[in-house]
Amino acid sequence: MAGPLGLADAVRQVRATGEAVHAQSRVISTRKGAMVVAASVYRLPDGAVLVVSETTFRMGEKG
């Protein structure tokens, strides 16, 4: 999911600017429901970059 969310670009942007980036959520339809994927990218005080992702599955919903 890194490609569709644009995480590589988000990491580069956060590394360069230090400002957090929140990648757009994606809704992916499956036969059993919808999967929602979101990610946030932060630069930590020591300069490391942190990526936090969340995946939620919604039974019966279609994207």
C-alpha cells in the first residue's frame, strides 16, 4: 500500500521540511467489505522519520 498512498514522497517531504504529512485514506472494495488505509508521517526530534499506518476493515460496506 506504500505506492498508492504516496509514502515514499511523504517520507522525503517530511525529511526535508520536518512538517507532518497525513496520507490520504484509500477505500479498497473486496467481496466481503471495504478496507480503509491511512498513514501519517512524522519527523522525530532525533531526525528519524516515523510512519504510522492504520488499516480498518468494514464488513458489508463497499468502497
